[in-house]
Amino acid sequence: MKVRVFVSLKEGVLDPQGKAVGHALEALHFKGVKDVRISRVVDLELDTSSVEEAKKEGEAMAHALLANEVIEDFNVEVLS
């Protein structure tokens, strides 16, 4: 079963990488970009046939390792 974990910085947490990308886009003459936030996606292939179990396992992995919950939020999506 495929699971996708989206990890992003919480609102209010500074994103220096996003700022750098925003400045680079402006330098490339892309106008109107107000804010850029960089997130990451972790794709997992799990050995389970239950959607509920896959989601629970993905959430446990995010809590344990994939996300720093002090500064990041995450969302788990079961793909198949």
C-alpha cells in the first residue's frame, strides 16, 4: 500500500529556503509572487492491505521521525 506524507512548516515559522526561492523567482522576472513556502513529500510503500492500518502507520512514522512537530505540520494520504 502506498502512503504519502506531506510535511510543511507551521504558519509563523520562518522559511529561509522559501525566501531564497522567492528572491530567485523575482530576479528571473516572475512578478507577483507574494510568498514561497517549501514543503517536502515522503512516499512510502507499506506491507499492509488495510487503508486504515496504512494511514495509522504513516502517522506513527511522521510522529516518530518524518516531521519535527515543534515547527512542522504533516498530513498523511493513502494512495492505494
